[in-house]
Amino acid sequence: MQVYKTTGVKPQLLLDRPEFPDELFYIWKWHCGMGNPQQLSNIELKAWADLMRIELEIWEVEVLRSLDKIYWGIVNE
């Protein structure tokens, strides 16, 4: 993304990326709103859901955990 911002030329990886499904955007917003300084634990995820009064479905937990794993994998490259 930085290359695109600097040069104005989109790298092939950005051109080939799949579209983000609108139906899952709310989960992405949840993940971004968590602002965790470290990988999410199940306890932290449960506490967040309780505070936000959200009843998470199992598949939503799995998606949030996957997003978090991907995020921290990129951050720690």
C-alpha cells in the first residue's frame, strides 16, 4: 500500500486482491475497533463482546481470530 501511496502505481498484489464482502464488513469494523496491543485471547474477545453487548456466533469468533492472526503475522514480519 505504501508503494501505491508514494508512486501512484498500484502493485499487482493490490490489483489482484479479492473484493471485501459487504456482508462481513461489520466484523472488520469490530476487529479494527478492538485496538488490541497484542493477539486476542478468548477471554479478551469474550470481555469485549460482553462490554459491547454483542452475542457472537461461533463463526464470527473464528473470523475475528483469523483476522487477528493475519494482522499480527503482518505486523511481526
